[in-house]
Amino acid sequence: MRKLFGVIGCPIHHSMSPLMHNDAFKRAGIDAYYHAFHVEKEHLKDAVQGMKALGIAGFNVTIPHKTAIIPFLDEIDEMALQIGAVNTVVNENGRLIGYNTDGEGFVRALCEELNIKLEGKHILLIGAGGAARGIYFSLARSKAACIDLCNRTVSKAEELIHERTIPVLSRAYSIHEAQQLLGNYDIIINTTSVGMYPNVEEMPLSLDNLRKGTVVSDIIYNPLETMLLKEAKRCGAITQNGVGMFVYQGALAFEKWTGIFPDTARMKQMVIQQLGG
């Protein structure tokens, strides 16, 4: 019997997950189909109960439901609990178990695409929102020398640092302070939406003090090259956009559902083509 998987969100019409996952199922020889479900906030509980009742084998969760879905699941993975968000649900014998593959997906993409190791690196995260949480907690496992955070509201960065359970040197800075310290970092990661379409001329901070050879990663993938990445490249940095994070978080979800890790190079190519790259 064909298994059904999907993604829930609002809006969801723009999602590239069905394209990516249906191709992966076909290539793996798995009789399954992945569908995008538009779910309004007020219908989330009913939608989750419906997923269970229909025996849907697994599904992804995207904006705005990643945190709101937690009370409606039967079990939450420890990392997802710490992050406070779920992006992947596995149906195990009728029990819906929530995971978060966003942070791990970002770290895997960063290390494998750029062929770098994080141990001993000095890292700066721009932002302290939901995306930053997953990436920060996942990076904390990497034995980095430090993982500092900068945010427009410094207290939010301080709160995030205080919530971590894995010991790692971290300091909170304002955007202005971080701009002065950019030369101290090996890796700089933008986790905010600043520079996303349609506001493509915006940058989260100035790169005047950026050191040549620094890795600058932006989790945005629309546009494929943000103004931040364009400016970083002009300064001699090594750059990475958000396609890798999107692909790897999806690949890790696919692995949780099937036990198979899919072809990420093919997934990435499909997403880039879909984005017009």
C-alpha cells in the first residue's frame, strides 16, 4: 500500500519539498507520495489528529506551526524540545514523534559543502530567533572555540546563550559591536530574514571589517545570492547560501522516515533549478 507523507504550513503553495521528496522516493524505489497541506493556525490541532487518523507515515512542519505543534504530538525528541520547535514528524505505530533537523541540516551542509571542520573555529551568529536557536544548539556540539551571537535586541541573544545545555564560550553583542569585531571570526552566519526577497538590497550588518578568507553563510535562498553574500564575496570571503540547509534538513527528515539518506547533490540541483538558478 502506498505510503503518504507531506508538509503542513501556511502558506504552503511555494514549498519545494514535494518536488524534492517525491523524486527521492522514486529514486529509492519506495511506493510513497509527498503532498503539501495548507493548514491555518486555528485548524492545527484538527490537522494533526487527521494526520494520525489517516495513518500518514510522516510529515514536515513549516511556518507558522513549528512551535505550536508541540502540544499536539505524542513525543518530542530532546533536541527539538531544547530548540522549542519541530520541523519533522515520524509516525511510529500510531505515535507521532517530533524532531528538528534544521540545525543539524545547516551544520551538515556547512561542513560538507565547504569541506571545513568546526573544531576550534570562532563563529558569529547574526540573529537570535527561531532559526538561530536550532543552528546555535547544533553548533554547540561541534567543539568550536566560541559561538558568539549578535542581535538588534541584545537581551534576546543573552537569553539564548543562557538556555544552552552544552558548554561553549558565547558572548552577546549588539549589531554595532559585532561589526567592529568581524575580523575575529572564521565563520559568520546570518540566521535572519534580512535580505530575503523582496527586500534584496538589505544587509543585516556592515562587512567593512571582514577578514579575507572568512566563511560567510546566509540561510536565505531566495535570492540565491543575497546582498550580504555579494558583498562578502567582493571582500574575498568564502560564501554559502541557504539551499544547502534546506536540502540537508529535508534529507535528514527523509532518513528518519525511510532509513535511507538520499542524494543531496541531486536534491540541491533540483531546488536551484526550481529557483531559476
